[in-house]
Amino acid sequence: MLSRAAIYRLVHRRGAAQESRFLAVLPDLICTAGLLAVIADTGIGARSRADLVLSGIVTAVWCLFVAAYALRIWSAPEASGERVASAARARLDYMGSAGGWIDLMAVLALPAGWLAGLPERDAQLFAIVWALKYIRQSSGLSLLLRVMRRALPALVSVVTVFFVILLIAATLAYVFEREAQPNAFSSIPHALWWAIVTLSTTGYGDVVPVTIWGRMLAAWVMVGGIVIFSLWAGIIATAFAEELQRRHFLRTWDLVAEVPFFQTLGAAAIADIVRLLHARHVSAGTVVIREGEAGDSMYFIVSGEATAMLAPEPVTLKPGAFFGEMALLFGTPRSTTVVVTEPSVLLVLDVADFRMLAGRRPELINVIEAEGRRRREVNAALQHA
Ligand code: CMP
């Protein structure tokens, strides 16, 4: 018998990805099966055998959605990992969340069609809202929302310019073309169709200007359309890049704060370093550094463990320690092999950023250099022994 916590993880996909890849993609597969059945059913004769099978699939998928919604409500109190103060509160939180609303819509889709008194096949069309489940299940949704929020003011300005050009283009086209093409350009609303098709660079070609002024106008409107859409794409791309950088900053900040080596630094210094470091999750047994190779980065251990394979005694490096600094400091090949012996999180500082840090935060590099020199002396002594 599955516990409520296990059911919570199953239906809310928390941890499912780690447990089984199949479980992680199962909700998407079910949703896809339902949607394909709805779509395919529209091209098949009513009451045929295939129609019955497809309708059966749609109903089965709906039943699964109903069951999953009920289980999600029931298991919602497990959300915090421990028993929350009020189970009812946790359930309401889930039902009021964006995901909860999407789940509810998926459940209500078919009954809405039935209640509207539509024939079975038309009632099924409501199931197209199941496509929202893809958004619900995508972890990128919150990223997308943040990006749109970040880019909103700039996007609104571009849309405003779009509408201004649209109106001016439609008015001028009406003035230039109304005599030559009284049907297509009989009024500004009619001309608006040509303007939007041209400005969006779609160009169906169903309505085309025939006067010389009309054609010159069309050329400008087409170029304007390209400029507007490239601006639009540029704004969204920049917002994406900024948002990803912000996430990287926050995630790395948390990791940097865990490393004792950086804990004595002030916020300004940490902010400086966070921008230069990249987190890397490494599984046990990975060779991070190979003896004799050229070195292009050094590593700080946030969690886990690494071993410098020195003879006669390997040296174990614990969280807070760093390695790979000697090649960067002294320009020598890697002095020994370093293997990660437990699943670890490392912060990587590459050579260019190491040099930059040396200029900006010499006090930090001095500590690394002192340790590098000490290790070099220890190794030299061991070699002579
Ligand atoms: P590097 O020579 O770039 O690559 C191998 C790394 O192993 C080295 O930098 C040090 O960071 C680490 N290392 C080498 N010798 C020792 C030692 N005696 N004690 C701890 N770490 C060492």
C-alpha cells in the first residue's frame, strides 16, 4: 500500500524524475494519447468502430485526470514534506494554484460539453484544454512567465509602435488605392486587412496595391514589419538571457555561501565572485583532473569529497577545500590526478576568471597561493624522501 507521501510524489511529479524516467514522462504520454484521440476522432465517421475506440480512449484519459485530481487534493498536505498545520489549508493552496486550476479545467472539460447538450463528438472538443497540461507539467513555465514580466514594458512599446504603423498604413493605403480597387480598399477597416497581412510580413497576396504610391507604401510597411519583429525577438532573447543569469547568480550565491573559504568575505566580494563561478554536479568516480594535463580551471568543493591521488598517501579533500590551483598559479602541468569519491557539487573557476579575480581580489588569491606553495613544498619533500 502506497503512503500518502509516495502518492504525493507520484501525482505531483516531485522526485518522480529521479526515481524513473518513465514515471516522469507518463503524464505527458497520457495527455498526448487523449489529445491525439480527440484530434483523430474528428476525421472519422461517427459511430464507426474506430470512433468508438477513440471515444473510449478520451473517456479513459478523462477518468485518469479525475483520479489524479482527487489524489492531488488528498495528498496536498504532504507539500511541505512534513505535516502542515492545516490539511484543509494545503488542499486549498493546491486548488488555488495555477496548476490546480489547469487540473480542474482538464476535469471539467468533458462534463462542460455534456452539460451544454452537445453531441458526444462535439463535447469531446472541449478536451482540447488538456493541452494546458503540457504547460502545467513544464518546469520552464515559471521561467517563461518571469521573462515575459521582465520584458513587458519594452514589448508594450513595440506593440504600440506596431499599432501606430498599422493605422497609418491602412489610412494611406485607403487614400492611395480606393479609386483603383474600390472593393478591397473601400474603407479603412477594409484596408486594415491588407495592412496587418503586410506588416506582419505574412503577405497572403489576396489584396495587393496596384498604384505606384500604394506599392511604395507597401515596401515601407514590409520593412517596418521586419524591424518590429526583430526588435520583439531581441527584447525577449535579452530578457531570457538576463533571467537565466539571475537564476545562475542566485543558485551560485547559495553554494558560495556554503564554502567556508568565502564566508569571511563581505557581500560585495561574494557578488564579484559569484559572477565568475559555475556550479558543476559530479558523480562519484569522475576524474576531474588528470596528472600531466594542462590546467585551465580550479575547483572549490561545496559538498561531497575529492581525492588527490598522491603517492604514497592520497589526500582527501573535504567541503570547503579547493584543488587545481597549482597549474594556474605556477603555469605547470597538473601535479596529480584528482578523483571525486562521493557525489559532489563543485564550483569551477576558469583560468581567465582566476586572473581577473587576482586583479580584483588579491587577498583571496593570496590565500590560494599560500596553500598552493605549501602543497608544492609537501610534494617536493615527498619526492625527495
Ligand atoms: P594542480 O596541480 O593544478 O592539479 C592537481 C591538484 O591536486 C593540485 O593542483 C592541487 O590542487 C592538488 N594537490 C596537489 N598536491 C596536493 C597536496 N599535497 N595536498 C592537497 N592537494 C594537493
